[in-house]
Amino acid sequence: AAFAQNGYHEAAYKVFQQMQHEGLKPDKITLISLLNLFTRSESLALGKLVHSDIVNEGYESDVVVGT
């Protein structure tokens, strides 16, 4: 979330990928931070990947994540 909040788009996504590779599930705050970052930047394609992960993890029905 810290990389995302400070505008480090690629670094934020790399850390996110590393977390997934190591079997760690991101929490809601991480997902929301990444999604907000990528929808507000030229990195919309990465935002779509994060959105896909949100759906796959079942967070789309979560009131906080889904809004």
C-alpha cells in the first residue's frame, strides 16, 4: 500500500505479484490502494489485472472493496 500511495505504480504491482507468488493473500486495503492507483493513472491495464484478482478472491461483494 505504501508504494501505491506514493505513486510508485510498477513497484507496487511487483510487490503485489511477489506476495501472490509466495502464497500471501492481499488484504482489502492493499487491493483498494492498488485499484485506486491504477484507475487514476496511465496504468489502466494493471488496474484491470487487480480487478480480476478482486473478483477471483470474492471481494467484489465486499461493501468496502466493491464500492
